[in-house]
Amino acid sequence: MRTSIAAALLSLGLVPLTVHAQPAEAPPAAAAPVAATTAAPPAAPAAEPVGPWSLGAGFGYVVWGAGMMPGGLSRSFGGARQFVPTVQASLERAVAPGWWLVLGAAGSIYQLSGEAPAGSYQPTRDDSSSASLSIGARRALTRPGAPVTVSTSLLLSAGYGRYSEDVAYATPETHRGQVWGVGLTLGLAVERELTSGLSLRVATPLVGASWSRSTSANSTSGPATSEGGGASLVLAPTLELRLAF
């Protein structure tokens, strides 16, 4: 009977039952990240910095406004020295972002000889030459890294020119003269890089102002001296190959 009473109490939950808890299984450990086996591509080599100096050389033509160019010849006989090739060179130094100091030189030699009908007042011989030096500044108008660089320049120049010609008229005449001048030109340039450090530039002055003093003489009258100044539009395109270092 004692056994039946204990069984009844157990069924009613009045007697504690010792239960040995089973330890909970630990969750599976997270898999360790797999190390990347693909190496990152090597970084592209940095472009070599362009030097602060730039040396250029090229040629050009005076299409309009030769009288505004220092040393330019604008005289009564033979006209201005337009469409005559001019060689030039310049050295530039970067002094600030987008700014360059410019030193330049230019010169030309022109020779013409031939026959002219009597009374045509055309030269049978025409020799002339000119040379000038310039200093000024150039300012970039486009952002750094642009595929084409547009810049403007302001140059102060001094030059010298001379000429000698024979003219066929009723009686042959000989004219000689020389000119000294100073001038200020405002110009525009477009430059495109060809390879690292090597570029091609097309430039022209747009507006010029100059003062000059000239002397002339011919076989029929005595020497004469004149001086004066003025301002005018100028078109003298040049083509330059430039090297930065």
C-alpha cells in the first residue's frame, strides 16, 4: 500500500523528480573567412611631372598689321612685310599655377629680284630683314589637365628692321630705310600635347600698339626721318613645337 501511495503522489507531481539536464550542443562555429587568393592589379605608374621650363621654336607669317610689330616694315614702296616667313623661338618659365614668364626672339629675311616693266613702279630688287626681342607673361584660360590648353599672352617687344630696294619707274630709283620700334601685343594661343613633355602650339597676336622711329632715303631726294605710333588689329599666326623640361 505504501508503494501505491508513492506512485499516486508522483503522478500528481507532489514528489520532486530529479532530472539530469543534458548539456546543450554548442552551435557550429562560424567558418573563418577565406583569404583572397587573387592579388590586386598593380597600380599604374604615376606620370612624370612636366618640368617648369618650356622651350619652343617655329615659324609664322604676318597676315595683317605688320606696322604694329616692332621692327615691322610698313613703308610707301613695297608695302608691309606681310606673308614673309618669320622664324622665332621662346623660353617660358612657370611662375605660378597657370602663369608663365615668356622670353622670345623673332627674325626674318626677305629677298626679291626680277624684272619689271618700265613705268610700273615695281621693285626689281627688294632686300629686307628684321629682328625683335620680347618679354611678357602667358596665362592659361583652361583648367589643368584639359586635352587642349588655351592661353592668352601680353608681350612687350623691341625690334629693328631695314630695307633696300630698286624701283623701275620713268627713271630707276633706289630706296633705303631702317626702323626702330617698341610695341605691346595681346595674343591668343592653342596648345595640344603630343607626347609627354612635347606639344604643338598655334598662336597669333590679336591687338597691337607700337611706337617707331624710321629714317629713309632715295636716289632722288635727301634723307627723311619720321616717328609715330598707333594701335591696330594684328593677325600673325605662328606654329611652334615646344619641349617642357
